[in-house]
Amino acid sequence: MLGEAKGRLYTPQELERKFARALFPRTTNRYGCVTLHSYHFYVDQGLPQKQVLLWVYGQELRAVCEHVLLAEYHCHYDLREGKVTDIRISQFYPSPFAARQEQGSLIERNPLESVVV
């Protein structure tokens, strides 16, 4: 299907090493927020104190839990520093984890009301 196109084959270990610096495991707080390089932002209220993976790909920061995409943020990743230097503009996806939440909050919050601090 690709005709004459040829690519490079990498072992899973090589791929893991190349992408490891852009993959950040984090644990959400009781409100479903995480911190990454001094930025505090919303992921999913249905995941209090759960581990999520933050993956930086290009100019997108994606929050994933159990292979489910929860949120995307526009970001800037400084390759020299190995840090995210800006996070803004978000998109949230319907979460299958909301049903797992045992107790509702006193004030219902909309993820779009969350501000990156």
C-alpha cells in the first residue's frame, strides 16, 4: 500500500526510551486536577486520587487513564529543558469514570470553568 516507502524499525525498548521524556504519570487530587511543571489543571472529576498519564505529543498534552482519552490541552514543550512551558485551551471528552464517583460534590463544576494556574 505504501509502495516504495521504507521506514525504520525500532524495538519497543528504543521507542519507550525515545518517548519516555514526554510521558508523565501523575495522580489526580480529590477534585480531578493534576500538576505538571508548576501548572495545575483539570483532568476529570470522576477520578479522585487516581493515576493518569500525561502525554505530550507535538503541541498537544493529552490526559489518559486506562487507555481512555480524558482531556487535551494546547501546550509548548521545551525539548532543551524537558519541560512544558505553557498550557492553555482545553477540550474535554465524555468520561466513563463519572459513574464510579461515589459521592457528588456540593457545587457541581463544569470542566470548562477550570482555569490553568
